[in-house]
Amino acid sequence: ACFFFWQGPRGRCRPARRRMAGTSDLDRQIEQLRRCEYIKEAEVKALCAKAREILVEESNVQRVDAPVTICGDIHGQFYDLKELFKVGGDVPDANYLFMGDFVDRGFYSVETFLLLLALKVRYPKRVTLIRGNHESRQITQVYGFYDECLRKYGSVNVWRYCTEIFDYLSLSSLIEDKIFCVHGGLSPSINTLDQIRVIDRKQEVPHDGAMCDLMWSDPEDIDGWGLSPRGAGYLFGGDVVAQFSSTNSIDLIARAHQLVMEGYKHMFNDTLVTVWSAPNYCYRCGNDACILALDDQLVRNFKIFKEVESTKAAGGGGQLSNVPYFL
């Protein structure tokens, strides 16, 4: 077999050369995206095709090994994502689990999502991406990603390639069988992890049902279940968390989805934690951000960071949306 070069007749090692060229092209695209320069439309199409091959093999409850760093919402705040990697370590030196909401609200959703997707393709065992409620065709047409794709590429093709990939993202992750990670929260339709595993996730986020609830629900200091003010998902109390954790033998639920001014927030006797990773959300909220680093013994280290390059970050053009969810 020939892996790097071939001294024999011309053409004998073309497949290996293609693999090398593919990796080289991907590394170039990653470096370009790290500079906040978006890649060509044809390159986006090819990247999404490669990502689909990887994501289609992942479970609705994707198994993740420690050590790993858990991240909450990013929302297109590209320069703050770069700061996140400075704080937590760069890929592939560190392992990451991103809990969704890569796009919308911020001005650099294209560069943010494509960088994370390229890192996933380049280092599939180092990066885990799960779906948030903003990884949706309907939501992105209202909150910025659709318009950003149209503005930067002159057509909706890149938006369509990306939203097709959204359908393949995992719904949740399980770290060392003990920490359950999901974007939003729990569902009255789900008691066990096996019930999540059998959901057909390759679709647009529904307006109700188990898949919707995983991305839209929020914890609240109530007993049982309550109606969500978001218009989708549910509110769930500490008793619900206790029952779900006991049934599935987990120690902690980690989720994102809600702005936390301090960057993270424990609830229900430290059995649930919200992690938020977009500092000064929407370039005006004044909040800190956080990532949760877990070592190989699952010891927790919350790393707080603040907004960087605020002037540059907010200078991307476009307009932030103030439209509420589901009018």
C-alpha cells in the first residue's frame, strides 16, 4: 500500500493523493474560516456532503468520552467563539461538545457554523455537535441566518446546504454514561434515553412532540410540568429531573438555551446546569459566558470568559431581530 507518495508508474497512487488533497483543502478552509473569511459556495456544498456522511452514523444520544468541554449557545458571535477556544484549548488539543444554537442573532453565523462543521469533519472524534432550536429552517428565516447567507453569497443555496445538515445533527449526548447533554430540556413524552434513540431526527424541528421538547423546554422551580412562555416545549421541575436521572442512572443534566448572566447556573441541588457561551449576548446584554471543562474523572471546571473585540464583532452589517418566538 502507498500512503504518502509512490515511486512507481504514474497514477498508481491517485486515491491516496486525493485523500491527502482533501485533508489539505479542509485544513486550508479551516484556516480561512478561523480568519472569519467565508469559503466558496462549492466548498460549502462539498463540506456539507462530507459532514452528512459522518453525522448520519451518529446516535440521537451520541456517546462522548471524557475529558471534554461542554459549550452552550454561540449564536453567530464568531470572535467570542475564538475567545472560547483560547480559554478552553484549540481543536484538536481539546475535545468539545457544543449544545446547539450555532446560528442567528449574531453577525457571523455563516463563519461560526462552517468553522465548527469543518472542525467536526476534520476531527470527528474531537468535536460533537448537537441540535438547538435555532438549527431550523423556520427559525433561521426570522432571526438572521437566512438573510446573512443571502447577503454573503447572493443566493439561498448555502442556507439550504446548512439547513439540510441541521437535520442530521444529534439530539443529545451522553458523557461516560453519567452526564446527559441536550439543548433545551426534558419532555413529558420521554422517560428513557432509549425513547430518544428511536426518534426519526432527520426532519425539520416539529412544533410539538418529543423532538421539539428536547430543543425548547426549560427548567423552572415548579412541581411537574408547566406551559412554556416560549410557545413550544414545556417547563419542568426538580421532581421531573430527579425521576429522569434516576430512571436513566445519570448524575447531571447539562443544557443551554437560556441566557444566564453569570455564564452558568445550577438548579435542583446541582443535578442540572445551564451553560451559556455567548458573552454580551446580541452585543447588548452585558452577560458573562462560560464553558464547562470535564476531566477524565468528570470533575467539573467552569471557565468564565467575557466578550472580546466588541466593536469588530458588532460591525458585521445586517440587523438583529427582536421578533419574539412564535407570535
